[in-house]
Amino acid sequence: SLDEDHLKSLLRLGSIFVNKERVFSETEIKENDYIRVHSFPKRYDVESVDWKSRIIFENDAFVVINKPAGIPVPPTLDNSVENVSYQLTQTLGIPLYVTQRLDVPVSGLLLLAKTQNFQSGLIVF
């Protein structure tokens, strides 16, 4: 059984799905709803990163950062907030779009698009 504080933490991380949709707040559950809970999501140390200082270059179309090792680029299935994409979106106050991925343990230069048009023309997975 999960206590209330643990459930609130899981909601904040995006670790709970109802009918295959990620939920971030209390949600009414109906009979026959499909609920999936990642009760022990993998955690990443995003709080110790100075995200602004990681920016190497920025213009109207994209931003280049020095990705820290140990943090995923896109959201993961069990944790949608402790990742590079979400953290930089919060730091810059604009949506960012993944154009490439670097493995979690890897650090290095990473380009994120500021527009979906730029992203669609530059996906290099």
C-alpha cells in the first residue's frame, strides 16, 4: 500500500497513468479504468545542476547545452520531470523539442529545438 505523501510524489513525477494517459493531479477513477503506477520510479539528480550555466549557445531556433552525465534527455516512462528536456523548458520558460539523444551516463553537447518546424527538419536519432 502507498501512503498519501508517496502518491503525491508519484503524481508530481508523472509516474501514474490512468487509461494509458499520464496524470499529474488527483484524478477521478471510474469502474473499469486501467491504472498503472510506477511505485518506485528511477530518480535523477536534477536539483544539483545549474541548468542556465549549461547553455553553450542559443538563438531563435535552438539551444545547445553541455548535457550533464547521469540524466536522461527525454522524459522516461516512470519519471517525466527529472530530465534535460523538462528542466531546460522550466529554466528558459519555453517549450523545447528533442532532436537527438545522449545516453543517460553520457555527457556532451546536445541540441534542443525551440520550434517543432526546426525539430522536424533536424531529427538525428
